[in-house]
Amino acid sequence: PVLQIGPEYTFYEKLTTDSVDKLISDLKAKA
């Protein structure tokens, strides 16, 4: 399964720690 958050984000189930950190940072920046 693929989790899509907006057109610029596509994350797969198996995420790396860096990917998770980046996702959280990006979401916080947009909040």
C-alpha cells in the first residue's frame, strides 16, 4: 500500500528513519 499526502509526497509502507523525519518536519512546517 502507498500513502499519498498531496501530489509531492509518496511514501511506502517501509519507510526509512530519514523519510519519517522529513515527513514529520514537512507536515509541521505546513501546519
